[in-house]
Amino acid sequence: MGFRSGGVLVIIALIIVVECSTQTRPHPSPLRLQIRALPQQVSVGDELVLSYRLTNTGPVTLETCFTFKNGYSLWGGMSVKQSVSAVDHPGCVEMVSIAPQQSLEWSSTIALPDVGHGAARLAGWVEIAMPGTCDAHGCDQETIRSSEEAIIIRARQETPPRPLRSKSRRSSYPAPRLAGDGSF
């Protein structure tokens, strides 16, 4: 009898663990993220301004919380570069309210990493905290990703060397003039 009740407790515990770990949102987030890079043609090492826009596409005002954990992924012909944040369990930094069809915008400036020359793709992401889920270890988060933006990475233009100057002698005498009568 002792074995049976112990087995039942194990089964109940497994059901609770599986149920809690597989919970998902009943519907997708109404938040949409867009990213825009300016300029869209840039060389490695140049400054690139990344503009983010987070829009509430749903019918109700959303109360959410920024963790200020956001970044980008950049795919080029040679490699992939990403911004990485070291915060494991970010907390709520700023509560925001986003009305239906309204947007929040911000930007950051980066030095363009070397991912090769030519066509590249850029995507952004932002992490928001779920209100009411924060504790001493941080908050439950949701990552909102943008669609990809195309940019062109040009080869870095090297500054051409200055031409060598020839050392010519200049006379300190005035330029000769023709005299009207042919005499000196």
C-alpha cells in the first residue's frame, strides 16, 4: 500500500512539472518590432544608426515592462555578428503603456562589424518582461523579433597616399614682361 501511494505522488508530481513547463501564451503577442538601419549603404567600421519601433497591433492597451535588453543580428557574406547582453534574468526597468496602433521608438548607434562586403541582412530584437511575473531572480520575458532589413556593406575605401611633391626651384624674380620698344 505504501508503494502505491508513493507511486501516485510521483505521477502527480510529474504531471505538475510537465504542465508547468509546457504552458504557452494562448495567443501570439500583438507587439510587432521593426528595425531600420541608416544609412543603408555603409562601410565596415562606419557608424550605423539602428532605429527600433515597437507597435501594439492589438485592440487593447498593453501594460508591459522594458528590460532594456535589445540587440541585433547581422548576416553578411563572410560571417554573422550579434549584439549580446550578459544579463541572465533581467528585471523590469521601465513600465510602459502602449495604446492600440501606437508605437514606441528608440535608436542606438553601432560601429558596423566586419561580416563581409556586399548584401547583408539585419534583424532586431527586444525583450520585454511580463508584468506580475517578477521576483528576486528577475522576470519572465518575451522576445519580440523584427523582420529582416537589407543593407549594403561597401569595401572600406583606403585613403590614397599623398603624391610626392617635386622640389622645383622658383625664382624670386618677377616674371619677364615684354617691353614696348624691344629694349631692356
